[in-house]
Amino acid sequence: MRFLPVFLDVQSGVVLLVGEGDLVRAKLRLLVSAGARVRWFATDGNDDLAGVDVDAARIEFASGDPLVADLNGVVAIVCAGAGEIGTAMSSRAKALGLPVNVMDDLEHSTFIFPAIVDRGDVVVAVGTGGTSPVVARRVRERIEALLPERIGELASFIGRWRKQVHNLIPEFALRRRFWERVVDGPIGALVLAGRRDEAESALKTIGDASAFAGRLASGEAQGSVTLVGAGPGDPDLLTVKALRALQDADAIFYDELVNPDILDRARRDAERIPVGRRVGKPGIGQDAVNRLLIEAARAGKRAVRLKGGDPFIFGRGGEEVEALRQANVVYSVIPGITAGLGAAAQFEVPLTFRREALRVTFLTAHKAKDAETVDWSTLTDVEMTIVVYMGMTAAPSVRAGLLAAGRSPKTPVGVFARATRDDAAAAIGTLAELPDLVEKIAGGPAILIIGDVVAHAAPARRKELSQLASLFQVAAE
């Protein structure tokens, strides 16, 4: 991110506009619509406003050389269609510390114009660092379609009540929850439906603003814990409910394997606490994690326990729920896409297949001793697909256990690493080759899928086609 998104108060001074033609008139229209007072130097001498629907009273038509113009009271300089004068104005603005934009010239600009969604008091700015205005415009169009038409009215409605509610609820965190309940609840819906009078009446009938916001009888805010499945890695696989929980969270306790891009979708000022551990490295322990969650909730925080995959599939979510129950902490669970399903979808492995794979077993084999405790005799059914979590280290033991139990060494096997991420990788082979396949994928986390269905995987089909092509080439020679 080269350009930090900020909102400039153009009504606090004068914006100096330099340039000519349609480009400068488009900027003139935008600046005046934002309430700016504009001093325009038309470099071609043509300051005709014909066809430009703007308030001419806000425009000062300047003459002379803008390079020697008085800049007292100027808050920003904009050049559009100004040619070499734009470059010179940029140097002058930078020397004085004034924000300057030279249209289509990043080198000489200290700020850029984003694509704008304007809903009155709600303004959304979309930027691409100046690299692709077309992409920014396409994003803006999608946002335009998503935002309620009266979202700006909702913002102004809250603005009128903000000071009064501030006096009623001095605590910032509790006040934020008050407004969240207003925005997300019936009152906000009334405003968005154009029934502002009814919304005003509903807000006035709130007897105890602090209680409405969630303050307990003890005087403390209601805390809670939400167990959230982060999925296997791709941020776009987060559920809408998971994203909302991340946006509302005061504190996020996350596993080490959670993709940083997912954390970027959390509320910016949320506290972020790593509590997971990597293979072979010490962690703080499950009891300590449980205590941290309980302490956060009792402190009135909305805590999120963010877990890779799904909380209830080898995520120890059940243990955390038990601890929260015993502590009488309010909690909820939001499922996520588990890594086995993410890998299966990305690499096109049908975990079940009619008349071929009728059952699926999920198991974990974190270490060799984990594999030794598995009753492999129950996993020899050729119509069963086996999905092994955390099985990289124990791969030799997994192979040995299945072979000893009678599973064929030719059983198709896939090792799928970093599923759904940009650096995802797969190695396809047979059960006999399993440890060697693990070596090929350059690190985890990885899922092992064992069963005939692996032969249907996209990497397996590509491998088969490549072998056939080699045979045809040899035959041709």
C-alpha cells in the first residue's frame, strides 16, 4: 500500500486547480461537489463552464502564471491536462508541503483520486495505488450494488444522537456495542427503509442505554467467546458469519497456521494474541488457552478463538467449549471448511464416489506414536477413503500400519500441502511411496488422502496424461 487512504477537508481552504479541457472540468465538478472553493487557472485561457453542472459561486477564475500564484490558504493543488506546468507545480507544492495531484502521473503526485461511492455521510474510496483506475471503477460498481441506498441517512441519524448517547454511556467499548445493536437491529432497518420517524421513536424508548448495549447488572459489559473456523487458508472461504465475528471482536486468539490474510480482515484495533504452536515447537498449552479465553470474556471483551480449518475437527474446540461451559461464559461456534475438504475441492479428489468409495474416515497422526495407537485393521476396507491430518511426520508409520493390516501397497495416495493457498502443492502416488511423496511437497501443513478416489484427482489425471504422452513419443521415435 503506497498511498494511505485519508479524507481531506477541502472546505477548510482553497483548492488550486490547474489545467484545461474535459479532464480539468471533470476534476472541477468533483471538487465542487465535495464543497471545495476552487481557484482555477485555465492554461488554455478557456474557462467556459458550458455543460458543466457546478455551483459557479464556488469557483474563482484566476489568470496569470500559476507558478508564481499566491498559495496562502491553499489546502491542495490539482493538475489535470496541465502538461509541463503540472510537473512544475508539483515541485512547488512539494517544496511547501502541500498535497498535490498531477493526473496520470504518480511520480509527481503526493495524493491520488480514488473511485468514489458517495452516499451522503457515507463515502467509500477505492484505490489501486494509481495503477488501474478501471479496476478501481469495477470494484466501486460492485460496492454500489451492495450498499443500501439510505446508508448515508443511517450515518447522519446516528450523528444526531451521538453526543447524547456519549453522555449516557461514557465507556467507549460499551458505546460501540450500543451503536452496533442500533445499526444491525430493527432501528437501523427502519432508517434504511425510509421510516426515520419510527426509528427516532424507537431510539427514544430505550430506557437504559447501557443495558441495551449489554451491560450486566454487576455494572460490567457482557463478554463472550466465539470459536471461529478460519478454513484451510484462502480468506475468501471464510463464512459471512465468521467475517462478522472478526469485525466485532475485541480480542482474537489465533493459531499459528491461520493465514495472515485472514487476520487482515479483522477489526483493525482488535487485540491479536497468538496461542497456537507449530510441529516440534512448544506452545502455551490448552489449559493456558482456556484461561485466556475465560479471562477475556470476564473482562467484558468479545473474544474470538480463531482456528485453522474447523474448530470441531482436530481443533480441540470441544475442550474449549467444555471449559467455557464450566466457567459460565457465553460462547458460540462458527464452523469453517476443514482442511480435508479444502484439499479435496482444490485438487478435485471426490472423497466419496458411487460404487467406489462409500465411507470416509478422518484421523490424526501427529507423531509416530499417534499412528501406533490406531487400529489399522478397521481401515482396510477398499470402499473407505482415509483422510489423515498432521500426518507428514508419521507417514512411515501410517504406511506400515496400513500395509501390515492388509491394505494394498498399490492403493492410490495423495499428499496435499497448504491447501487453498497460493503455494498449494500435491504429490500423487501409491501407499508404498507415501514417505517419498511427503518429501516432494516442500513442507506443510499437509493432508494425506488414501483410497481409490485419489486416482480421480486432477494431479493424478495430469500425471497419467503425461505418461501416455511419453509413451507415444517413444513409439513415434
